[in-house]
Amino acid sequence: MMEEYERSEGLSVRDFCELHDISDGTFYNWQKRYRQRNEAAAPKGFLQVEVVAASVPAPDTPSGALFAEVKGIRLYQPVTADYLKALAS
């Protein structure tokens, strides 16, 4: 149900609870558990970042040199480790 709530756009917690005949307290209890479970499943520590050469230059970069790719996001200029960490989370 938490995934269903996250997919619903513009629906308040109160409306969602009324729709599914549950109390607000029950909703927030399960939301807390759901978040804790997802946080526990999130990767911790270092993530492997593979630096590869770009075969086709990016249209908005003159050199086309690929710096790094993280979860399908291509970076064409050097960035800080904190920035890479934020992308990976």
C-alpha cells in the first residue's frame, strides 16, 4: 500500500486512509516501517564507478570525453565525490 500511496499524485494521507479504510496512525506506522526497510536495503559504503571512453561525443560537450557513468547518468566533466555519492543514493 505504501508503494500505491507513493504513486498516487495529489492524494492526501487522510484521503488515502479513508479510501482504504485505515486510520492515519496505522498509515504512519507502516510508512515508518516501509522507510526503515528501504533504508536498510540501500547500498552502504563504496559504489563502483566505471570510467569509460565515450564512443560518440555528447552534443553539448566539445570534447565528448566521458568522465564517469553512475546508474546510467553520464558525466562529461569532473565532479566531487560528494556529488557522485548524492547521485548514487
